Amino acid sequence: MNIFEYLGLSANHRKENKVTQLVKHWDEVVDKNKQGKNYIVQTKRDGVCSLTIILKGKVAMFSRTGKLFTNTSALVKRIVSLNLPDGVYMGELWVPKDVCSLEQLSGIVNPNRVNEVKDKTIPRHLRVSFFDLVSVQQFISGVSYNPFRLRSAELRKLIGDATHQQPANGIDALKIHNVKTEKDIDRHLEYLVYYGEEGLVIRDLDANWEAGHKGWRSMKKVRHVDYDLKCIGWEEGTGKFKNKVANLIFEWKAGNTIKAMLGRGWTHEMAEKMFMGIQHMDVNPVGKIFQVYGLEESSKGKLRLPKVGEKRFDKDTPDVQF
């Protein structure tokens, strides 16, 4: 059951890449589309985008592509206890860094997960930071004409009143900070990265909400350059990486490819498990979407020191299209 079926609609009411509004990298949005906007910034948690449906007292949590998350029952109960009004509450699902990695989190809530979670304490630590809110009917229609300033103010009041301004139950609404220039944005980014956050999201206070839009309404700057790319190949390692996947190969801009080694969140055991799965033909990274991050994109369009991050269970299309 996907999010539209849950709402009594056809499963293909909208395509998976148009279920909700998306976020684009600040540098990928042309300058003319960023001029004259009244921007604010919000903290970007290092987590998984979530869509929480509250309807007639019932709560369910879905991925950005509209698939029902697994292992969220403990968090759902806490949300139910807040008695929030009906709506589609958009947020970032996350856990403290000392609980588990983002890769583990993605696997735990993966809508396609079959196996039980080994460490059953992890789902109890799930938290959600809400950043936007539309009505159920607006979500179904795919557009809300209310500007973000009003949607955000209503969301923060609802969550603040329900939690008495105390996010101890793992539920909060992200604060907004006014910015006037890109230097202001970068100062906020530096501060957030210093304190361990992934980065920030820049939003236009006057923008409506539009399902499937990816651009000037909502952009991000993060502690590194990162993209969600489609894997087209892999390489076995040598030496201590023998019988382990050492690198994945991805489609990149202008018909080029990127070779990236497995990065944070990946262990030798996981690299070996992937290799053995490929040999037995029950695991294949090719065709799947992974986060690929690096220090920066060079003037020649290369990604410096690229690494493979999480497998994106919640995405079916890469950020870079051909």
C-alpha cells in the first residue's frame, strides 16, 4: 500500500518522483531563478525524508516516493499522543549519531524490508523534525497556494502547542532563520556543520507548495557536495579488499562516469556481503540509486574524492539525468 492507496486513491495517482516537493542543490539552480526571493534557512538533519499522514486520529509514515515505512510504530504512537489535526506533515526522520548510521537507519525503515531488526532498541530512538505542512486535500491535488511563511507558522504553532515547546518525545518543528545574502547562508551553514548537522535547506517564504517541483522553492547546501546517482558497475578490491566490493561506478554528467569507493557507514563485512551476494546473483547494486559525495565539484566537472554513502531505498531516479 502506498500513500495514495492509504488515502483511498489509485496507487498511480502521481508518479513516484512527483509525490511531494523535492529539494535541489543551491548551486544547481540558475541565479536568475534565485534573485528577488525572500529566503529563510532551516537545519537539514542527517536523515530520511518522511511524509506523515494524520487523518481522523490515525497516523502513518511514508517515504518521499510514497512507500510505507517499516519499524516506525513507536514514533507513530508518540505522534498520535499529540492529537494533531489532519494534514500531511513533511519532515526528516532521523536518529542521534550515537545510535546508528544513516545507512543503518535507511535499512531499518526501508519499505521493502523483510528481516526483523536485530537491535530492537534502535526504532525506539526514531525522531522526526517537521519542516512543512499541507492539508490532505492540498496534498491530493498536488498544490497548496498558501505561502511557506503561513504553512511554517501554522506547523510550528501546532507542534509547539502539542509538545509544550519540549522536543523530548523526539518530535519537533524546525525553526526558521532569516537571511539576506548568500554570505548569510554560508555563515549559517558553517555553524551547523561545525555542530554536526548535515547542512541547511533554503526556502522561499513566499513560495507555494507544488508536488514534484525541484528548484528555487526549496534548495540545500550541505557539508559536502553530494548527489544520488545510478550505479552501472562495480569493482572487486585487491589485497585486504580481495573478495570484497571496493568501488562502485556511477553514471555522471556529459556521459562520463564516477568511480567511488565505499565511504562512511560501510564496513568490510558489508563490502564482503555485497560481493558474495553478487556472486550468488541475489544482490546486484547495478541499477540502484546510491548517495555519492565528495569534497567539491571541480571546474572540469569532476567530483573530488568521491565516496559511496547510503543506498537510497526511497528513490528510484538519480539526481543527474541523461
